[in-house]
Amino acid sequence: MSVTAPSTNGRPQRKQLADQFDRLDTIIDALPQAVAGACRTAPGRSSAMPSSRS
């Protein structure tokens, strides 16, 4: 994590591109586990969801 930089002219300093890439990398690294968890829980929830078919 990076330390928040002081504001300039009353506005917070913009995030550095490297910080944004680090955040994106963390999200991408977590995706396989999140998708696997969603796939495990989805079959049990499908019967509880209302049908959109008429």
C-alpha cells in the first residue's frame, strides 16, 4: 500500500499509474477463486430465483 500524498490546491493528489496497476493485478489474481466460489454456490441458488420465462 502506498501512503496518501498531501493535497494540492485543495484537491487530493491523483493516484500513480503504478498504484493502479498494482490494484488491477490484485483483482486479477483473486478472480479464479471468486469465479470458482460463484460456480459452487450458483446451482443451489438457481431454484430459488424467480423464472423470467412466461
